[in-house]
Amino acid sequence: MAPLLLVLLIALILFGVGFALKVLWWVAIAVLVIWALGFVFRTVEHGGGRRRWYRW
């Protein structure tokens, strides 16, 4: 009985980690799209002049 519970617990943990990683991939893609749109709009807004693409 204990090995079965251990296997089920490991499967549940691995499923949770896999789900979390998949969610993080979607978040990373959304951030990349928002960054790219900000880069494009900032370039258009300033007349395409030579500007740094970062704000540091």
C-alpha cells in the first residue's frame, strides 16, 4: 500500500511541476510579445530616429 501511495504522490508532484512549467512558458511568451510591441511602438513614436532600445 505504501509503495502505491508513494508512486501516486510522485506522479502528482511531477504533474504539478509540468503544469507550472507550461504556465511559465505562456507567461514568458506573453512578456516577449509585450516587449516586442513596446519596442516597435517606441520606435514609431520617435520618428524612427536612432535611440537606445533599453531604458537603463
